Amino acid sequence: MSRDETLHIAVIGSGGAAMAAALKAVECGARVTLVERGTIGGTCVNVGCVPSKILIRAAHIAHQRRESPFDQGITATVPVIDREQLLAQQQARVEALRHGKYEDILADNSAITVLHGEAHFVDAHTLSVHTVDGSEQSVIFDRAFIGTGARPAIPPIPGLAETPYWTSTTALASNTIPERLAVIGASAVAVELAQAFARLGSQVTVLARRRLFSREDPAIGKTIEAAFRAEGIEVLNETQASRVAYANGEFVLTTSAGEIRADQLLVATGRTPNIDTLNLEAIGVKTTRGAIVVDDRLQASVPDIYAAGDCTDQPQFVYVAAAGGSRAAINMTGGDTRLDLAAMPAVIFSDPQVATVGLTEDEAKARGIDADSRTLTLDNVPRALVNFDTTGFIKIVAERDTARLLGVQAVTGMAGELIQTATMALRAQMTVHDIADELFPYLTMVEGLKLCAQTFTKDVTQLSCCAA
């Protein structure tokens, strides 16, 4: 088959969804033109998951040097924080991953042509790309994949736009640790960065429009709020800023809880899909709340147009984006596969971590399912006991009549490491009795899943430490 006869797929973006789509499309025999208007690699590796988790880990180390459950036997010390050196270490790892996992792979793949510029649709099979050198280039394609990601959403608070506020992107790139930091937001990004900067030396105040993690099981927000207060992080619930001003190096927030002053302000209130400049309305692509609507085949409302990741109405996780991009490529090249999000794990990298999968008890009942649940506090989990850290819980939700697993919510140290076991159990339609009968390694946090499952039929406080 000649190059002209080979299926041609245009991929817009170069992050998790776009890279997965491009590589899978080539694997399936297509040729790809990939268009990227900014830095290759998208959000996750450059300004999202990777740098944030490096910062969070550094802050965790700083916190444990300052305070740990073993301070009676290990002398605590106040660490000296060199933010410029931490930032250099962080960015070196970001650059290495971007080169190794994105740029080098694209450069070595002869079936992928990379255009640096901004794309918009002329019609349902043509892109116009305004390249970085100022020229216009037309790309005619058979199928198109949109993986343009999202950017921080900025609330319309009077005065905010005139101030040098931080988003998650600018916070992660800053070489300073503000003495006083105010955070507007109460979900994953706000909570993770609030705690990280607090542990690196900032006095942090969090403004939650309702409460922390208001869309999750209420016990999650209460547990994290208690952990925050124990670390000296102030959480203001039911609090909104009505005006923001900045003068003489100081932010002044007018709020329903009174005036708040800070040296820096972090706004972390969600993310907005990057689809504004694509001219999607001209080709009839349906959107909802600014995001592209896709079906479980990752197809948009227009034939031959596919999308995945944060620019769509799917959950905003990079592993969902990558899975969507890969499946979209299979479908664009003649296959037929679906993205099943029925068992989708989520992790928030606070301390303790928050990890969830499946339905909460309230969600199950809202669907008309007769649900039962058990909550195991961590003073019943041997791993937590030997860690001298029993903050948190594991909760299992099950169908009452069949005992079939419906969901798990965990707030524990390393909760992210146990949630995949729960995810696989959920996908396998296991019952709590199945989980209770499984072999779990002793002195692991994931053993808490077994213990929680056992509480549906017995009192685990009356078991020996590793009883089956």
C-alpha cells in the first residue's frame, strides 16, 4: 500500500490521550500527523501529575524529619528548605521523562509527522495549522483524534484577574515558598498542594465553597480536614471569596468568613477543556459544559472525529485519557472496542491518601440498590498499628442480598496502593465473602480490605493478628 493509500489520522495534542492514540494508530497500520501548539507531553508529565507528586513527596520527607510517630526514639529536626534546589531536581526529572517517553519516541517513529502549531477544523476532514514559523499548513485526514487536554479553570471573582495569583501550573514552577498561602478550592489539586506547601513551611488557609471533597463520602472530607487541622492547616468550610485585591506584595480576600490576608493565592477550582480554538461548532461536534461529548467508543457526534482525555466529558485522569486514546485508535482503524469505566479507581495524594472505586453508599441507594456497608478504622489494621499511624478508615459497600461488592472508599497511608486490588475485585464481581476468604499478605495495608470484608460476618477485634 502506498503512503497515499494508507489511512491518515490527524492527532491534535501530545499528552496522555494523544500519544496513546498516535502510537496505537501506527501499530494498527495508519500514518499519523500530530499537531502540538505547546510543549510536547501535555499536562501530566510537564505541569501535572509528575511535578506535583515530586513536590508532594519532598514535602512528605520534610514533614517526617520535622515530626513522626517515632520521635521518642529518633531525634526530630527542623529541615532547611531550599526551594530552588527542589525545583531544579523536579524539573530535571520532568525533562528526562518528557524526552524519554514523548519527544524521543515521536522522533524515532517514521510513521508520525509532528507539526508544531495551532490547529483548527476547516471541515470534517481538513485541519488548518498555524505553525510556529508563521505559516499556514493544511492537513487532510481520514480520521481525527482530539486530545487537547484542559487548563486550570479561573472563577469570576471580582479583582482576581488583576492579581498575580497562582494556578497549579505556576505554583509547581515557582521557586518560592510563601510565608502565608491562601488556597481557593477543596478538591484533589487544592488539597494536595495546600498540604505540600504547608509541609514546606507555608501557613496555609483553605477556602472550601462547601467542604473538602464534597462530592465524596462525607467521612473522607471529615478525616482529611481533621488531619489538616492537626498539621496547622486552617480549613474554612462554607466560605467563598467575593473579591480579591493585591497591593504591596499582599493579597486581601474578602470572604464570607471575614478578611483573609496572604502573601500568595492559589486558585485550584477545577479545569477547563482546551477546545476553544478548534472551531468545533463549524463541523457540528457536540459539547457539554465546554467539553466534547463522546460515546464509549470515544467517537464524537460527527463521524470520523474521536476524542479522549480531559477535553471530553470523561473523568479527568491521565490513565483514563491514555486508555481512551488507545481504544479510539483501534476504532479509527477499523476495530471495535469500548472504554468501560464501571470500575475506575481514583487516588488523591494527600496524607493520608484518599482512594476510591465504584459506588458510595449514597450513590448505590440513589440507583435503587439495597446497599449495606462496613467501615473499618485503621486501629484494626496491623500495618497501621506497626506504623504507629492509625488515622483513617476503609469502607466497603456491598449489595445487601447478594453481598456483591459495589464500592470501596479508603483514607489511609498508601491508599493508592490498595485500591487496585479493590478495583479488580469489583470488575470480577466478587462478594465480600470472596474477599474475606482470599489470602492477603500480613502486615500490608491492603490486608485491611480483607479485614473490612470480614466485618460483614464477624467481629475482627476478636481475631488473632493474622487470623483467616
